Amino acid sequence: MKKFKEYSENMEKKYEKNEEAEKQIEEYYEKNKKELDEVQEQFMEALGKLFNCEEGLDKIDLDW
């Protein structure tokens, strides 16, 4: 999770002053919203299952 947060922050910094890139990213998210929402839902479901599993709980790095 920490690496994902770092990646997200780096992407935001990289494109924050680039209006064309920002527009392209927004268009990508809008075009792929359904698929991205499904992936997020599946990720959260898997994270929930790990969280509820004694063996999986120690494998989750929730340090953002």
C-alpha cells in the first residue's frame, strides 16, 4: 500500500502543472470508470478477506 501511495503521489507531482496530461488522465479514468471501479471493488473485497483471516492480517501493510 505504501508503494502505491508513493506512486500516486509521484504521478500527481509529475502531471500537476501539465494541463494536457491532466486532461488525458481524466479522460482515461472516465472512459475506463466501470473497469476501474470493478478492480477497486475486487481489491477492497480481497483486502477485507485478508483482514478477517488471522494468517492474512499480518501480511497487510496499512501504513500509508
